[in-house]
Amino acid sequence: MKTKMEQFPAKNPNPVLSVGKNGTILYSNEAGEPLLNEWGVRVGERLPPHIENVVQRVFFRNSQEKTEVKAKNRIYSLALHPLPEEKCVNIYGFDISDRKEFEEKLWESEKRYHLLFENMLDGCAYCKMLYDDCGHPVDFIYLDTNIAFERLTGLRDANGKRATEVISGIKEMHPELFDIYGRVALTGQPERFDIEFKPLRMWFSISVYSTEREHFVAVFDNITERKKADYALRQSAETARQRAEELEKLMDMVPAGIWISQDPKCRSIIGNRAAGEMYETVSGRDVSAGTTSGKVLNTERRWFKDGRELKPEELPMQVAASKGVEVLDYEMDALLPSGRQITMFGNARPLFDDKGQVRGCIAVYMDITERKRTEEALKKAHDTLEEKVKERTVELEKAYNSLKESEERLAEAQEIAHIGNWEQNFAINKLHWSDEMFRIFGIKPQEFEVNCGLFLNYVHPDDRGSVENAFKEVLKGKNFDTDFRIVPAHGDERIVHGKGGVIFDDNNNPV
């Protein structure tokens, strides 16, 4: 570190600092103390962010850079030099306070001459044209530009530089611009034009004139937003045209009749293709049923609601337009010029202008004549079916009552004969006992649900095995016909005779 520091003269009257690439101050001579004090840091500490960013930019870009800083009442010009091998940046400072003061006085003396120039809303550039040996314009130099020049173009520090240096690709993209400027600079004849300036992606309106030979002044305004607005307006108009075309085609394609009136009194109503077919006319023909001086304008068609003929002012579109309300799910009959009558169903809605006033009406209706006929046929069939269902219900009630009487007589007969019966449904695995079966086993009828296990529990233990074997044989197709003992719930042993068989389906499965 000592070897590195020896290259910085400690008694140099100007600030000399060395800063690491991370912004840490490695060295500062005595003259650099005012800067450190201004920044509020010491050697070994990091620079404030605004200076540290410059140091890191210089180091990583490996390019020199200059900047100016103020320390109390003094102004310093700092030259930053990167040292990649040393991984640091050297900063050399120069006190330019006197020069700045002189420049300030000079600026004040010239200020009154530049007041108009700098306060122009339009951008302004005073330039010198450069020509080749053949007199062809090849470039131009920005001698002076106003504040609006930078604001409108975004170009900085253009003064004293060539156009090709300030704006990359300008000559290749806009050779015509050089021709115009060169011509004005030689002839003195002013010109005005609009140009889409491709390097900056902007539109400019430019007026150019010459104050002396081979020099010109370009006064311009950024009209990009205006051009965008013009383009957007053209695009909007084209989009509106396309949407109108699409809407027109859509209206002709939909199978529903669509009618539109641009008149709040619906004195003129036109429809789409489906509307024309529905009304037995051509698309676009006026089908209004409005009145003038009490006279009906169109008598080719008549409309009815629940058997009563509608007046023109009672029709859905006229009601929607005159009252400014929607007429929804409206059904009516129309008598057409051919004498054919159709049933229509649909909606009518008013159209409003930007002030909320009714300007017309639109309606969409469908011909539901066939649907109505189908509904009537279905209703008739439904009524017939209901009548048949009622008749069948009466028959079933009679059959049920007869079956119930038979079951009651069977139960009485079983009780007298002391004979019970049971059924086993293999599909749902459910066992059913008659009331007398419960009594034989000493159980209150239908007291609880029975199953095969419960039955075997009442069979005498000595007979239980033979009964189970008999049941297994029954499942093989043999009949069950045997005597066995049971022990009913009251405990008295009984001998019963059981007889039965199994019913099989077509696949030989017990049911």
C-alpha cells in the first residue's frame, strides 16, 4: 500500500484522492480535505452514493470522466481516471471557483441577448453546413441550441458537435434533410416541412432559414402526439367502418328479425334479411306502422295481442321509443300481406343520444308460429296423458285394495290354520316373514327385521346342522321338505314342518 501511495504528492495544492472500486477512500492528500469534509467521510470510509456511483461507472467502464462538485464556497472540477490493475480510481481535483465566477459574469452579460432564444417554446438550432469538394452537403455543426431543443429532442450537449456525431444514422436515414438544409444555407430561401425523424422516433414540423451563407437556423416543434392522434383518429375511423361492416353482415346472418328506427317516433323502421322474410318484404324496406295526422302510414300488416288488434302507438317499438322503456318478452300475432298469420316473440329497447334523449329504437323478434303449434300439440297430448294417468290410477287403486283384502284374508287363514310363510329376496338379501311366522316363533308380529341368522338361532341346536344342509341343497335346485324342532322366545319346544323351494332366473341365479 505504501508503494501505491508514494505516487500521490502529499503537498500537491490540488486535491488528489484514490478510491477503491467499491467506493472506499484509500488515500487523500491535505488539499482533498475540503472535499472529504463536504462529503462527511474520512479515509477508509465509503464515498456518498452520488460520488460512489460515478467512481464505479468509471471503473467498470474503464473510461475517464469529469464532474464538478461544490465544497462550501469553492467549486472543484474532478477528473476521474480508472486504474484497472490497481483496482481503484484516481481523482484529481482542480479549484475552478474563479473561472466559474468569470463565466457567470460573462453569462450575465450575454443573458439579455439569449433571453428570447432560450425562452422560445419551439426548439431552435443555429448550425453551419459542411460541403464536400463538389459542393454537396455532407454534415452540419450545431453552433448553438436553446433549452427547448433538448426538451423536445432529448439530445444533450449538442453544441459544437456534428450532427452525425450527435445523432447516429441521421445521414443514412434522412439524406433529404441534408439536401434541404444545404439548399437553404446556399440560396437563403426558407422552407417548411414535416418529417418523421426515424433516429429519435419522433415527428417534427420544421421551419428553416439562413442568416448568412453556409449557415442556417432550424426552428421546430415536436408534433409526435399530434401525428399519433391523427393516426389514432384514422385507425378509429377505419375500425368503426369495419365494425359497421361486420355488424351489417352479422345482422343479415342471424336467423332472428332485427328492426331499427333512428326516429324517436318510429316513423321509419328498417330491418335485416330475416326481418324482411318474416314480414314478406325485402331487407331495408320501411315497415313502420306509424301515423301522420291520424292516418296509418302502413296498412299492409296488422298486429294483434290476445285477439285484439293493436294500434300503431301500442306496438312494442313505438312504446319503447315513446316512453324510453324496455319492452321485454312480448308476444303478438301479425297478419301479413299474403293473409298468413304468424306469432312473434321478442324485445324492444330504446336508443339514447349522448344527452340521454331517446333517438330511436331497436327490436329483435323471432317467428315462433311453429313452436306455438308444437306447444299446443304437446298440451293436447299432455292433457290426454293426464286423463289416461287418472284412469290408470283408479284401476291401480282398485287392484291395490283387492290385493290388500286378499292379504288380509290370507293372514286370517294362516292364523286359523297356524301356518306361516316366508320369502328370501337374494337380490337385496332381505327376508320377509308373515305375521303368523312371528307368532309360531313366539315373537310379536313385525316387531323387528328378521334374517337367516335369527331364524337359525330359534332352531333346536341338535337340528340346526341338518336345517343348514337342507338350505344348501335347496340352492342347488332341490326342494326343502323336512320336520325340525324350534325353541320359541317363550321357551316351549315345538316341532314344525318346513316346505319350500328356490326360484332361479335365466342364468340359473337364485332370485
